[in-house]
Amino acid sequence: MFRWLKFLALQVPLSTFLLTLFAFGDLAIAQGKKGPPFVCDGKFFIAQGKTGKDPTQLFIVDTSTTPYQLVPVGGTSPGIKYNAIGFNVQDGFIYGIHPGTGEVYRIDANGVATSMGIPPGLPSSSYSGDVAPDGTYYIQRGNKLHLIDVSGANAQYLKTIKLSVNPGVADIAFNPVDGKLYGVNAGKDQVAVIDPTTGSVTFQPQKTPISKAVGGTYFDAFGNLFGYHNQGEFYRFDVQSGTGASTFLSSAPKVSANDGASCTGSPKIEKMVSPEAVKPGGIVTYTYNVVNPNGFPLTVDFLDSMPATDGRVYQPLSVNNPFGGTVDFSDDNKTFNIQGLTIPANKSGQITVDVQIPEDAEFAVVFNQASLSGDQIPPGPDGSKTLLSDYPDSGEFYDPTPLKITEYDLGISKTESADPVSVGENLTYNLTVTNFGPDTAEGVTVTENLPAGVNVVTLPSNCSDSSGTITCNLGDLVKDQVVNIEIVVSPTQEGEIVNSASVESPLSDLVEIDKSNNDTKIDTTVSNEANLTVEKKDATDPVAVGDTITYKIAVTNNGPDPATGVVLTDVLPAGVTFVSVEDSSGLLSCAETSGTITCKPIDLANGESAVIEVTVKADSSGTLTNSASAKGNEDDPDPDDNEASENTVVEPKPKPTPEPDPTPDPDPDPTPDPDPDPTPNPDPDPDPTTDPDPTPDPDPDPTPDPTPDPDPDPTPDPAPDPTPDPDPTPDPDPDPTPDPTPNPTPDPDSTPEPDPDPDPTPDPDPTPDPEPIPTPDPDPTPDPDPDPTPDPDPTPEPDPDPDPTPDSDPTPDPDPDPTPEPAPDPTPDPAPAPISDPGSDPTPEPGPSPGPIPIPVPGPASTPDIGPDGPDPIPSPTPTPEPAPSSSPAPGATPPDSSSPNSIPFPVPFPGSGPSPGPGSVPGGTPAPGSIPAPTTGTPSTVPSGIETPTPGAEIPVSEPGGQLPTPADSLPDPAERPAPQQDTAAPSRDDPPSPPPVKALW
């Protein structure tokens, strides 16, 4: 690979090697070269022209001073301009090319440039280039690499390699470690890497602080890249780690139209110490990195020694030496020497040794430097063949390595107030700085590096901010002193922020013992945060199967940040059918699919709520659990309240039992109706005189149907019958009482028992309300009332009497069955017969037909006294007066004439008014003379005497509700004729006051 190194590798005698090395000058003359070659000692060269028209001058960069200086190499060649220089380790010359014409030049150690002509076929010239270890000259322009052979007297174009992209560099340099070309891209501020075999171009990630062209680039034997910035700055780039991180080394003169070159074929030695600071009595380790970049083995002597005054001594047993030779420690272990150390060709390695620091060492910074020497080492500026060690962490080259003896130790730690935090929320960093001593740390400084996307809110007075870099000056810190620093910032964007801080004592003459605790870093997640809560409530609980349930669901953003993309979901439980979903807030749009209600995403500001109402139908009984939840894009600090559930009890649908209830309600009403009738009977007995009033009352009920027709015949019969009617009333238990209100005649014997009934008489008041309305049947009855009423009254022999007599036939028609049955046996159940006829039995137990119940008569005074021995029984016209409308008159019967002149209004006691003895009543149960006996259900009876018949045509004022209702007097039968009041299916108790039947029209 290296032609001249290969020659040396043939193990020729050292004298021959030296003759060859120093014969470069003569060899150059033989090949037309006018000057000697350069010594490969790792120096940096820079070629520049003051202006674009000036000839080029070659310089050596003197890195032994600060700032760096430029040392000219010879003079200038009139009219010669060149760039893209490179050091050729094969012959020791530097090569360059005219950037315009493409003419190639060879430059010798005197700085003289000799033309090698323009390579035939060379596509273009360039401003950047270097010579590869094999002696091939590379120039780069745009996205192309041109290869030129410079081994002969004339330069020859070899080929062009196309690059993947334009690297955008001002100079390139070969890395002796990996064989690739490197440069610095001024636009990207990154190190570009060019693979000369494939043409691939990549960039290392670390940004550099250099914003302008780096016209000179160099490598050393260890693969470290250096750059000379045109504005006069010198940098080192860490390309071995792959980051490309840059370190400023020193300032230097500004340059233009420049390019750089260096020889990487020189052996080199670096020396480092760890730790860099130690307290008295400690131990440090020195490491020596040695490299031989040449193609032949390098045999040298190694030497390192400690100053006699600082007390440091080597630890012989700690030596690690991979290169062989003779190891020797002398001067009380203050000198470390290795004789005949051999480094293989193109190899590198490390030598290490420990050094003890004395307990009484003074606090100070101590230095020492190692060296390699031998005939194979190129001569230095002073002519010696000694290569000194270099401390790589400094900006100088070939400098001694420092060791700091001290006893202070600074440490720093950091905490954060919250993690994660929201955008715009205050974030507090608390930094704690401690000097662990034992010595005082002087001029302590803390540096806080804030990342992008963070604004400073507050700082302590001793801190300042400069573009995100916060510097705090803490002054001197004595042993164990602690200082707290509080820095408040506010993130401006989401993401991960990395905050680092460090502490140092740059003004101290001593360096701290341990720097491992001088840096701290903390990561914080920044995100928007929105606390969503869901609430749910049912409108009704419990409900019945088949009922609807309405749920109100609310989602609220409790902040602190706005909530975006909020989706509200309600999962309906099994056992319900979806009915509807409505938006109560005007913010949500929701739809139901397969039992799940989903709302479209919305944004909610801090404190804002959205509400929907969901209605479902309960299909089955049990406990339903309905759950709703909400989710947004932001982090939720309390996700437990993002869901809410509501339990609703669904009961079985109630059976239709309430419907029968109305039936019994009316039943009791009719039951009490009879009470008033019988009640007055017993009471009025002593004062029959008042009975006439009640007499008309019963007439309205029975008269409508039976009175008109049967008055002639039945009138006399009922006289005894009405008396029994009250009897069944008190004994509601017997069937006859409820059904055959008109047929209770046979029960007169039991009539005395209902003596208590008089008390319940007042109760009729409540009864009227239910009965009057449900008795539609009686309504038609009134129409005939006027006509039939006169008919019975003229019982003596008025003309109408003959007509009414036949009318009695029609009466039986409505109640054909009941009329005959009661005749033989009033007491038995003949009454049911009329009840079976819907039209003829308003009083029957069947609750649904309470309407037809006859209006209660305050009391036929004679009823109780009329017993089985009373007047001769007269066939009862019909026990069911009211049903007449629903029945058709018997054949041959003349319908009552409503326009009859004998029709007159007649007072009828209104339920609740109570019975009063009529003037025509006769004590002892004998009807007043001329009165019309009440109809009976069976055995005919004679008309009792003493009962007065209302005068046809006479009008009696009608009272308002609570008094009396108007009733045609002529159509009213004698108290004896009125049907007995009916009771409910259940016999009323003696203690329960009877309720009067509803008031209704007779026809």
C-alpha cells in the first residue's frame, strides 16, 4: 500500500532506510522534482491566497502557541495558483490543482510548486482534494470524485466516481483509520462522510456551531478530524464516535482561498490521566496511546518521569504493556522506562501504570510528559528524533498532561415540580449545589441549559438567561455548604423536554476530586391535560315493564386544558329497546347502533359541558345498569370519573285488578240507597204524618216504569209490599234486598231489624256523586214520567186510569220475569229476575249498572207498619221501574203521554236530605187515605188508606243539589209502590251508614 513503506518493510538495514529517507531530494531531482520532500511529522499545512488573483502561499499551522500562528513555507511561485492540496505519504510531497485550468502541481519542502500538466480527459477542476494513502490524488466537485495518478512526471486522469449527493464541503481529508473522506458541510453544519469505493455520502448527526466554510481539514494518526475555519477558528470533530461533535481549540489568522493537508503516516503518542483531579493520598492511572500508521514495525524507546519535587511515584506492579521490551523503574520509582518497545505495522495500543499521590501533597496542578525516541522517528524541528506525548483534551499539540491535586468536590442534583405537565403550565426546577470539601471551591458557577419550547418565568437574582442558557454565579462555597436554586419555566409545546445543569469552579486553582456528580439531567413530558367527568341520572325509578326510561348524561371538561376529540358513548343494557337520543346542549350529534349510542367527537373548553337525553323502553323486569363513558385526546389526570352508571328497577307490569275496583265502588252506593228508605220507615212510624213526603220519593223510582201501566191494578197491591221493602234494606245480606229493591215486600218481617238504618240515612250525601253519572239508563225513563204519573194517581177512576191499567202490562214487559216471580214469593230472590234485565234493574248488585238504582225515598212511614197482615196484597206492577225505557210496552198497552195535563212536577228528596214524615202517613204502618200503595214484587195488596195522592197538575219547586230534584207528581207511585232499595253484593254492616242512590230522571 505505501510504496516506500513497503520498501522499508523488507527488513533492510537501518542505514539503508536512513539513506532512502534522506535521499528524497536526490530522487526528486531524478524525477524532475526541484526540492526536497516534507518530513511526515503530523504537522498541519494551509495554502491560501490573499485574493482570487494572488499566487498561493503555503503555511505550517503552529499549534504550540495560543492563538495558533501561520509559519510560511518558502516563498511564492509567481503566477502559480493552486488549491485542493493533499499530503502524499508515498513520496513526502504535497499536491494541488489550479481551480480554473485543472493544471496539477507538486509542492516541495521549500514551498516550490512544479507543474505536472493538465491530466488529459479531466472533466473539471476543484477546490477540495486530498491524496489517499496509496498515493492517488482525489479531487471533488459537486457530486463527482475525479481520480488522478501523480506517481509519474505528468499527472494522469484515471476515472470519475459519482456521489449519491453533493456533500457541499469546502475541503476533504482521508481518515487513516477507516479510509473514508471527511469534510464539513457549511449549509447543514454537519460532518459529511464520503465512501470513495461506493460514492455514498452520509452526514453525522451533531450540528456544529460553524456557519461558514471550513476551507482546511486534517486528520492525525489516531483518526481525529480537525478543521480550519475561514474566519480564523480551529476545531476538533469527534468522528470516531459517529456524532461529529465539535470542540473549539483556538483562534487563528483568517484565511481565504485556502485548503489544508497533513501527514497521517507519522507515529504518535497521547497521554491521559484518570481521574483528572485527586486529593492527597489518592491514586491515579496514566494511559499512553501509541500508534504506528506505517506499513512496517516501529521499534522505539518509551520514557516517562515524575518531577522530583511533587512526591508522586509509580506503582511497578500495575504496569500493562502489550508491546514488549524491557520495563524499568528508577529514581525511587519516579522514572518509568521501556527499552526496545516494538509497535507492529499499522497498529496501535495502550500502556498503563498507576501513580501514588503523597498524603502531604500540596494542592496544585502538576504536569509530566512521555516520549518515544529512536532512529525510525522522523526528526523534529530541532533535528532530534524524539516524539513527545500529546494531551488530547487541550487545544495544544504535543503538550504535557495535567493532574490536579485538590480536596473540594462539587455536586449538583435537580428535581421537578411535576411530570407530566400541561402546555402553558408552570414547571419548577429545584437545583441543589453542594461542596463536599474538604477545601473551599472558589467562584462556583451553575449552568442550566433549557431546551427549545420552554420559556423562563422566574429566576433568582444571581442568575441570568441568554437564549435559553441560564448562568448562576454562586461565589465561593466552603466545605459542606449547600445552595438551592429555583427556576420556574413554562413549556410552550407538547413533547419531551430534556433539561441539564452542571456546576464547576473555573476560578479555583484546584480542580475538584470527582466530576461525575457535576452534571444532572431531568426529562419531563409535556402534554395537554383535560379531566373529563361523566354524570348519569334516570328520570324515574322504579318503572314498570313497557314504560319508558329517560337517562340524562352529561360530560364535563374540568380542565385545566381544552379537551379535543371528546367521544361520549352510552352502552344500553339488555332488556331495553332504544327509543330516542336528544342533544340538550346543542353540542353533540349522537346515533344508536346495535345497542350502543356513540356521539361524534367534539371539543370542550375548560369548564364546558355537553348533555344528551337517552330514552329507552323497558322490556323486562329486573335491575337495569346503564353505563356511559367519555374519552378525549388529552391525558386525563383522573380517568376513574370518565365513566358513570345508573341502576333502574323495572317492576312487572301490574295486573288489571284496578278495573274491577270501580265496580264495587258503585255497588256500595246502591246498597246504602235502601238504607235511607228503610231507615225512615222505622223512624217515621211514630210520625207517619211526615211520610207523605217520602212517599213521593219512592214514586219516582218505581213509577217511571211500572206506575203508568200497572197503577190501576198494582197500586192497591203495593201498599203492603212497600212495607217489606225496607226490611230487605236493613238486611242487606239477603239477596232480595240488593236485587229486588221493589221485591222486598216479603221481607217486611225483617224490616224492624233495620231500625238502625235511620242513622245511616244521612250518609247518602256521598253516594250521589258516583251514581248519577253512571246511570244513563234512567235518562230515557223521565220522558214517560209525566204521563205515567197521572195514570196511577187517578187510580179511583179517572179516564187515564183505564189506560194506565193496561199500562201495567208494559211494566211487566221490561221486567217480565221479576214481576211474576215476586208475586208468589216477595221474600225470595225474585228480585234477581229484574236485575238480570239490564234495563229494569238499576239497583242490582252488579256494580257496573249502579245508574238504574231508584232514587232513595226518605221513608214511606207506613212501610214498617205494613206487615203481612196489612192491606190486601195487590199485584205489584213491576219491581224494576227504571228499566222501562229499555223494555217495550206490553201488547195493547198505551204508552204514557208526556204531554198529559195530569203531569206535574213533584218534589223528590235529594240524596242526603233525609226522610221526613209525610202528612199523609198513618201511624202504625197504615197508608194515608187516598195514597198509592208501593208496588210489590208478588202478592197483590189493597191500597192502604190514609195515603194521599198528589194532586195532578200541582207544581212543587225544585231544589238545588242537596235538596230535591223535580219529578212529575202524577207519575210517582205511592210509597208502597216504589221498589225497595238495593244493596251491594256484600251486606252492609249495621255500623256502616247507607249511601243514597244517585239522583236520576225517572224515565
